[in-house]
Amino acid sequence: MNEKHLAYKASSVHLSRELRAKYGFRSLPVRTGDRVLIIRGDYKGMEGDVSKVDRNRGRVYISGVYRENARGEQRLVPIPLNSVILVKIDEKDKWRHLILERKRKTVKEGSEGGA
């Protein structure tokens, strides 16, 4: 995929109910350092920090979710993006902070203009 901005948008995952109530929006692109909960598949119920995001394949690698390969080495398991929800957002990055503020602002403007 050549268009990185499209891959970034496509890497959005749903927020947990608590984060949804706090921020006022439903989804956000996942990044390294965020904490996610796996909601589908063999690793359902496991929670961990995102160690790597593969935007081209639509997969996320979570610390603590390992599989043993043929040589007996521990390897991170790729988890599909639609199988995780964001539990904690890493707000240390100034760009992430700006994105959150921008999304909050658009949500507030949308709710003020309603019936």
C-alpha cells in the first residue's frame, strides 16, 4: 500500500466503553505503546501493550502474546485489528495529543449543532 495516510486510517480500532465515555468518539488508530484487549480468537481476554503495528497486513503484535516456532523460539503472534479494542491510550506523544484534541473538538461541534 503506497498511501500511508490511508493505511493509518484503516488501522483504527474501537475504544473501550470507558474511553468512549471519556473522549466522546468511537475509534482511533492504534499505535505502539497503547494498551489493548483481545476480544476474539484463541487469545480472547488477554490484555497487553502494542509492541508493533503492521498496517499493510492489518495486524497488531501485543507483548505477552507469544507462540513457539519450530525451533522452540518465542515469537509474537499477529492479531487482526478487528479483534482488539483500545483500553488505554498512550498520550505521551505530542502528535497523539493533538489528534485527540482535534477529534474532541469535532465531536463537540457536531453535538452542538444537533436538534
